[in-house]
Amino acid sequence: MAAKVNSLAHTRWMCKYHIVFTPKYRRKVIYNQYRQSLIEIIKLLCKYKGVTIVEGHMMPDHVHLLVSIPPKISVANFMGYLKGKSALMMFERHANLKYKFGNRHFWAEGYYVSTVGLNEATIKKYIQEQEKHDMAMDKLSIREYTDPFK
């Protein structure tokens, strides 16, 4: 199976990244009434920059994206644009968020990024199954502990 190579005028490229970022204080707002707005906004902003979303998933307190970013855009510039513009667009669409997230800080500082290389299928599967994994881990962490001294 050959990897899909993109092209610009004089360049052939395949630059895919796994990116994870979180709302400020990891507030669990994404699955509430804002999930659909965030999906639309992120898709729109990626389209504007020529970034292809290969896979994506909105978790209750973080976002997973597997994206193909053209080499003319650095990951840092793209993430600054994506987080900055999406925050402004969210505050524009949902005026009540201004009170929840003071000073227009919707996203936490920073993000996680790793290059995908030839492991694209593995990363896609990881992103798709992330929610199931988190739910299983929550169930494990809820069990009651017995006092060993009784």
C-alpha cells in the first residue's frame, strides 16, 4: 500500500502529525452543547489553511487530530492559528462562554505533537479507540479499595 504523496508547484510531500490539545483547565466542555460548533470551526479553519484532517476525535476534555499539514506551514504556526481563531469563533458563536472562560482563553497553553511517518494506520486506530480506552480506565479507577489493616 503506497502512501499518498501531496504536491505543490515544485514539491512532493507527506507531512502528517498527531496533535492533542486541551481546553483551559481541562474543562469538560467539548461534549456538551459546544462539540458540534468546535467540529465545524476546526474543519473550516483547516480548510482555509489547506490542512487535511485524516482523523479526528473530540474527547470530553481534549481533542485528537491526525492532520496533513503542507510544508510551507510550520506546526507551531498552524496550532497558533487553529487555537487562536477557534477560540475567537467560539466566543462569537456562544456569548455565554466569555463568562466561563475569562480573558478569552478557551484553550490551555501548548499542545502535544508527534510525526506519524509510516504508522498512520496505527495512529488512526488509536484515535478512533481513544474514547473506549478512557471509559475502560475510568471503570478501573472507580473500584473501592479495602483497608489492608483490617
